[in-house]
Amino acid sequence: MKNIAVIFAGGVGSRMENASKPKQFLEIDNKPIIIHTIEKFEKCKMIDAISIACHKSYIDSLNNLLVKYNIKKVKWVVEGGETGQLSIFNAVDAIKRTHDIDENVIVLIHDGVRPAIDEKLILENIVTARTYGNSITVAKAIETMFVSYDHDQIDELLSRDNIYLARAPQTFFLNELYKLHLSEMEKESKNNIDSCSIFHKYGKKLNFITGKSSNIKITTYEDYYIYKALYELEEKRKRDEILS
């Protein structure tokens, strides 16, 4: 039984205005965000391998970073696709080519710009997926949620008690994940927000676990500085523990 992480980092960071490079290659503490993310899976004993979909212009840079930071578990670095869905498919397809008949491979899909994940969440995803068939990381809604159909006024208020935000990892068995992604490819459907949306579209029951609110995706400069503050706080906590 293998557990393989898929990290997709094929975007160019269009919402991170004026950035000199894709957001996944911006640095925090002199280390690219993508490496912060990869290292969480690299250090987890239950992760056997990693497949990465990277923007084609940065594949060489990423490979150099993998050497620099002594990353050993990355077995595939493939070109990212036009959308996040296509990037995920490319990374999953690379795995599928070498695990064609293995029914026991678990795939954990994770954003390259979601570095606040911890080992506990990775392990919970693996256990839940192997027990119930899949696992979606979520965060509980903590603010008022509403629907606006014309984007001008509030049409419907939703009870936040029943609202969860889908995050990552999203964890599935390889064969089922590949099959549903391939079905979407054959229909020329390529803009699904994430893999759990595809599973839901095909009527699959989805199981979820609740992660920390700090497990944010770095999309804007505001997100960048929020994570930077969280990172610095965690590093200070570690130093204080050593000194105490």
C-alpha cells in the first residue's frame, strides 16, 4: 500500500499582482513557498512518493531546488496544465503509468501554495481515506454566509452551522481518481474547481475531516503576509521550547 502526494503548482499567480515570479516561488525565510509545502510531505513517514505539476517555465528551477533542499521523495515533475484540474490530471497520470494495477495507492492532492499543512492532517487524511474511501479536508465557516444572484443584494442567508469550506489535502484511491478525471477530460470539462467537485458531480459519497483555520492557500499578497506571520510565530514557539 502506497501513499503518494500530488502537489500542483502550475499557475502563474495572476491574482498576485506585480509579483516577479509565480507565487509558489516567492520566498519566506529565504525558502520558496513550494519547498515549504513539499517538505511537509517529504518529512512525513507515511508518504512514499511525491508527484508535482509545475509551470513549464519553472521546471528546471524546481528541479534545482529539489537538489538544493535535499528532497528525495519527488519521483515525478510534470508540466502543469491550462487549469488546476488539468495540472492535477497530469501529475496523477504520471503516477498511474507506473501503478496501473495497484488498487491500494492513495493520492493526496494538495496546493503548492498551501504550506501550513502539518503531519497530523496528512495522517488523518490517509487513515480516513483508507477507512471510508476518500477524505476531504475542510474548515468550518465562522462568518455569516449569504447568496447573491445578481451580485448586488443579499438573496438568501445560509446557516453557517452547516457550511464548510473545502481545502486540502483531498485524498482518494488512485484508480477511482484517475477514472473520474479521465471522464471529465473526455467530456472536455476542464474547469472543475477541485477533485472533490468532480467526485460530487458523479454522485460519490464524500467524507471530510476538519483542519486548522491556519491551513490557508496563498493567493494574494495579504495571504502571503498572513502566512509569513503564522510561520514566524511557529518558529518562535519552537525556539522557546528549546530554551525552556
